Amino acid sequence: MKKNGIINADISRVLSYMGHTDTLAVGDCGLPVPEETERIDLALKLGVPSFMEVLEEVAKEMKIEKVVLAEEIREKNPKIHEEILALVNGMDAACEVAYVTHVELKAQTKTCKAVIRTGETTPYANIILQSACLF
């Protein structure tokens, strides 16, 4: 049995399988998940678990070189946007932050290894994480 870190078997498995440039999404409870993409549903009830709780734990176990956010998050959810930027700025290595339309972000989830669905209910609380190389 795993002693610490992410104990969710599906998240742990997906992180272990990821290679350089593979992507993983973390989203609010309303983010649609394409049929071809694995859904890891953590939503228990509205707001639980929160987007940031899940993102912070995933970021502890994943080396990230790039994040993709919807442009709309800047205006529609500035609190979460600032929390994401603080997390990114606190990472060990430089991490690119890219912005696309929300429509484009949803389209990009088709190529993600998985989408982790949280209970988050604030708008545009969605992110795509691109895996960095460990060496």
C-alpha cells in the first residue's frame, strides 16, 4: 500500500504512464470529457474536492513544463487564475503558461491521457498540464 502522495489508483497509474509532452487535464464538474479520453471522476458533491486541492496534489507528483488555460479564466475567474499562476511560479523549473479559447481547451482534452473531474463549481476552472522530461 502506498504511504503518501496521491492514493487514487487511477491518477497514480496515469501519472506513471506519462512521458515527455503527454498531457493531463484537471477540470471543474462541468467540463465535458470526450468519449476517447479517460475520465477520472473525483466529484463527490458540488465544490468537493475543489479544483485547486486536486491541482496542487497532481503538481506535487508531476514534472510540468507547460500549462494551458482558457483565456476566459482571466476575467471570469481571477481568483483561481491567480492561484494557478502562484502555483506555476513556485515550481522548481520554468513552466510556460499558454492561453487558448475555452472551445480550444475543450478540443485539446481529446488528446489528453485523462481528464480528472473535480467538484469545482467556479467558471473556467480547467487546466491542461504538459509533462516535462525528468532528466
